[in-house]
Amino acid sequence: MPTKDLTSQRKIEHVNIVLQKPVQFTQKTTGFEEMEVEYLTLPEIDAGKIDTRTTFLKHAFSFPFMVSSMTGGHEKTTIINRQIAQACEEVGIGMGLGSTRAAIENKKTMASFDVRKYAPNIFLACNIGVSNLKKYSSKQLQKLVDDLQCDAMIVHSNSAQEIVQHEGTPQFSDCLKEIGRVARELEVPVYVKEVGNGISPTNVKQLDKLPIAAIDVAGAGGTSWTAIESKRGTMDNKELGEKFWNVGIPTVPAVIGAKRYSKKPIIASGGVRSGQDVLKAMVLGASMSAAAIPIILAQDNGGAQKIVSHLEKLQREFRAGMFLAGAKNVSALHGKKYYLFGKTKEWVEQL
């Protein structure tokens, strides 16, 4: 099967596995459940005057949440991305597209990513894998950004997934150099994200020296892409994926480490499942939060309106949490007192 067809087929296999099989971390959690924001019985604010709005990379969001990169590259993913975009437009948040490498390899797949006409006002980000950067010139990547009318380029780093994936490309030499090249040469902001195994303090320090716009830690504890690959690979890759099912740095320690060792804006993702998780991420100093799997599950269960309902629920929970923390706006959450317990506290003590 030609490479372009393999890529397209892999995309729909990923979607089907996520919808049909258990692929969450089994031995590691995000750490949000071991974090408590100080509760104020006297918050000194009126709930009706709370402002959940924020900005990220100069774009307005109704609250600090965006839909993480998920899918595209197969005709069956067209409706998924379209309905996600429509929901994001209605709620007033942003989204990242799935790996747009497929659109470079096979122009016929471009339609699966072409959502701007359904969401003219949202923050929209293209997406390319770090192990693929050497293949493409900045001119090619900029054309992709222009064709899809994107506001940013995500470079996703997924070493664990690539080493497990039976047709993976675990070729990461000079990856920091390539990230720097793309960040300098593209006409839109470029930021780096993991896919669900977290970014270590060592890598955060390296990324902080590059001209990137933000870091998305995508911590461990939510969906495991090594688990997903174990469900679709050969027997050898299945066993390898199962061995590394739970590898990575949990989300809460990853966010704390990123804030400690970088001045870049931080996106907290990886197992974000509630408005309380969004709140806790903001208290830790993140500028944005994100999630993917709950969104695609909502889409599968009821299309754009089901996604809207889920997003509005997150926003309501976030607003309630702001009230109980005594924060009248998002910036007021940064620096609020919080407590850590158990393994999460142990992780943070060793960062």
C-alpha cells in the first residue's frame, strides 16, 4: 500500500480504536485528583460578575480551553472535524487539527482538514510531527497553513508512540534544530505539544531556548497512544505497546515542571476531563487547557450539538470553581493557594 494510503488508513484505525476499545492509562493518573484548590466560603465576589474569557496567542476564547489535535486525513474524518469546528465556533474556543502530514502526502485528504468555512472566527492550528520535519521545507508547511487558513502550527512530539507504532518513524536526531528552523521561518506562531506522555523538565529547558510560542505538556494519565498502537500493530508491537502503556510524566507534575523551567505560555492537556481540571490547570499557571477524547466521544454520540453541550458543561464547572476560589477573572486564578497529596506530591518534589 502506498505511503499516502497507509497514513490515511492509520488515521481511521486510530479513531475506531478510541471509540471502541479501552485505551486510557491503567497504572498512572493525571494528578488532578490529588490536587485541591483552596476553598473559600467567603469568596468576596458575585458569581454573576465572573469573567471566564481569556486570550491565547492573541486570539479570544470564551474560557481557557481548546480541542486538542485528533484526526483528519481520511474521508470518514471529514464530518468529525467539521462538527468539532462548528461546536468550537458556537462556544467561542479554538481547536487543533490532527496531523496534517496526510494533506501534504495526499491532496485528496485536504477536505478532511478544511474547516475554516465552518468556523470563521476560531483559533485554528495545523499540526505536523517532529519526526517528519526534515521531510518538508518551511515553504511547504507555510503553504499548508495558508491553504487551511490556520493561525498557528503545532509540532507534535511522540517518541513513545513512534517507537511502538509498527510503521512508525522514530527518527528524532536534530529534532530541536528542526523545531527551531520551523519556528523561525513560518509566518505564524509555532508551538510544541506531546500527545499524552508529558514533557520532562530536561526537554522543557531545551524548548525554552527556541523561538516557539508555547509548550503543550500533554501529560500522562488520560489517553495512552502507546495503548492505541498496541491495539493495531503486529504481535511484537502489541507486546511493546503494552509494556509502555503507562510511560510518561503525569499532567500536574508536567505543568508544574514546565512553569518552573520555562517562561513560555503553557497548555495543560492530558486527561483533562472536567471544568475543575481546567480550573486546577489555571491555578498551576497554565495559559490554556485542552482535551481530545471527550470531544470525539461526544461527536460520536450526537454530533456538533453534543459537543456544544459538553463544552458548555465544562465552562459552567469552570465558572463555579472560579467562584469558590474567589477569582473574578482567569488571571486572578494564577497564584491561588493549592494543596498536593500522594504520588503527585512525590513527583513534584523530585522535579
